[in-house]
Amino acid sequence: MINTYGASKRTGYSVTWIQKLVQRGKLTAYIYMDGECVKHDPSIPQKGHELYFYEEDLAVYKPRKVGRPAGASDKVQGNRKGRPGPRKAS
């Protein structure tokens, strides 16, 4: 079981966005009532920090891979900003 903040870090979404997914019924959340874990009804307002999620449910929302933007400096050939381009074999 992972709480809302852990779900936010695991998926890469903000806490607010996690709560919106729960409200729309796209992500299943659970709450503890009287020491027992029960499924949360999205129509009932609940504080975000009281929601819990199973890892299997969060696996659908994989974090985006952060990489270099298109046209990153290591891919550009030629003379940029006065720097010489790669040497050609003669």
C-alpha cells in the first residue's frame, strides 16, 4: 500500500492530479475505516493524504522518461557558437 505522496513520486504526477484521477474513477483508491482497508467511493469527498493505493493499480501510470530534448547539443553537427565541428577523416 502506498499513500498519495508515494503515488505521486512513483507516477511522476502531482498530488492534485492523483486526486483528480481518483475523483474521475480512473484510479482506485482505498481508505482505512475502523482499522480495515476498504475501497474508496469517489463521490464522497476525502482528504488526499488519507488515500492509499496498491502498487498494481499505479503500474498503469508509468512515469515519463526524462531525456534530452530534440536537437540536443550532442546530436547537432557543425559549427555552433564559434566551436569547430567534428574533424573529418582524410
